[in-house]
Amino acid sequence: MKYTLVIRCAPTDGGLAHTALQFTEAVLQSAHKLDMVFFYQRGVLTANGLGIVPQDEVNITHKWQQIASRYTLQLNVCITAALFQGVVNPQEAQRYQLSQHNLADGFNLVGLGQLASATTECDRLISFGSN
Amino acid sequence: MATLFVMRQPPYQGRIAREGLDALLTFATFELKPALLFLDAGVLQLLPYIDDPTLQKQIAKMLSALPIYGVEQIYIERESLTNYSLQSKHINLPTTLVERQQLPELMTNYDFHLSF
């Protein structure tokens, strides 16, 4: 079965962000397919590469990067939500004449259309966190 | 594969309503024929004129564009309307009223659900 995951909770939202990671790893280790995780709403903050987490705690952003490099998994981030919440890649920083950018390695800024088209191909759409 | 968007939050509580509508309109642009259900406090999004102190884009204006985007399946749950003393005559969109008991059946008609 083919899955698409939507992450809508911030990395600081506690248990849910961890549950999403564990679910992702479980799917990737199974016979099911998962090509893309889509970060939307507060979930885009996961792609902020400047978050510093205490050494004895789990850095959710790093965890996603590790998973994505171990498997073939795209980490796609809604560009509108990301820019609104201050998550910027070098191209957007240049476009909006910002002096900095902070999109973590391994994450891509994409349009909402990526989520829409994913639903034409997947069997299950699983969303973590919302309102 | 059809998606049902479920709106459960009032219009200007954070950006949730706006983000839900953005996603819905994107799905509609891709001609995926998304459907929309207003439930619980989500029915407040249907009120035509709200003086929004946060100066965000007017939700009512975005909703009025739904027919242009080809979004035709718009449902309102009746009990939620009643809870907020609203009637369907207050609503300017072509919508279908559904009873709470009908929701499970309605949901099974869609492959995916996204709740905002």
C-alpha cells in the first residue's frame, strides 16, 4: 500500500512529532511504500535548521534528515506556510532580499500542489496534528 | 481519489481556516473535485460579514469563489448550525444540509479526509 504523510504539528508540540517520526520509520521498514512527507501549517517549523535542542533531547529536524538520507524519502515543505513562518531557502531569501536563510538540508520548499497530486497516487493519507 | 475537507474551527482563530481553504482551492485547481464539510464551530466561517480585527484575507470572500473553482459538494451539519443559532437562509453558498447521523456515511464516500 502506498502512503503519503502530512505533518501539521510543530517539532515543539511534544509527543505527536515523535509519533509521526516513529510511524514514518515503521512504514519505511515495512513492505508498504512511502515516497513523500508533506509539512504544512505549524509542521513547516520542522524544516527550520536553526533550532538548537538540549543535548539530552531528540532533535526532530535531525531525525527527519537521518531518515530521509537512509531511505528514498522526500521531505517537502509548503512554501507559503514556510515563508509566512520564517523558514526560507537561499532562493527565496534572494527573492525577498533577506539577509539570511534557514531551510535545513534535505528539506524542499514546494507548492501545495505537491500534496494534491500525491493524493492521486497514494492509497492512504495520514495526517499528524491539526487543530 | 476524492478528498473531503472538514472545517471545524471558527474563521479567524489563528490561520487554520485559511490554511484549510488554501489546500482545498489547490486541490480544486488540480481538478480533484474536493468536497467540503462545515462542522462544529466551522459553520461560523459561513457568516457573510465579519469585521476581522486581524486584517487577514476575508474567509467569506474566499468561500464565495468556491463555485468558480468548481467546488460543488459543500455540506453543512445541521446540529452545528442550530448550536450557533444559525439557519441555512443566513448562508450565501449553494450547500447541502446533512444530519449528524449521516456523517459516517458521508465520510465513507471519500478516500481521504483532511480536518482543519
